Amino acid sequence: MNRINRFLSAAVAAVLFICASCSAAGDTGGKSDLSQNANSDFVEEETTVGDDLPQKNFDGRKFRVGVRTPAEYEIFTELTGEVTDDAIFYRNARISERFNVEITAIP
């Protein structure tokens, strides 16, 4: 058992030493390219992914969601000013509008 522990300790130490020696970066001796990149205009592209759901009309039916009692607040009926709450409200509004349903919570 003592031999196995010594071998495993040596193996772990060797792996850590190899990882540490590979991560060291040498001095380039000059300025980095970060100053050039900081001045360039970077525009992040936003891509949207289609949901591949069919267009359905549920004629205003109630879509009831079973939730546990403390999480009943996740079905918002108005904007609250909180970022997360408003995102949930907008998501539910888009779903209600797209599929013509009314989302309600069942505690």
C-alpha cells in the first residue's frame, strides 16, 4: 500500500510539473498587440436560431404550468423593472402572442 501511495504521489507531482512548465510564457521583448486591438472597432455579431416549431393557433386556450409554491412568481403579468423578471415577462408575452394562448400557473 505504501508503494502505491509513493508511486501515485510521484505521478501526480510529475503531471503538475509538466503542466507548470508548459504554461510559462517567455518575454517577447516588445509591446504586445493588445494596444492595437483596443483601438479597433469590435462589433459582436448576434445570431438567431430558428425554433423549427410549426405555426399553430390555440384559440386563446389557457396553458397551465404546474409550479411549486415558492416559484409561482415566475409567471409575470406585468413588468417589474428587474432584468430577469422582465425577460421572463417578454418571453411569456411572445409565446402568448405567437400561439394565441394564455399562460397561467397552477401551484
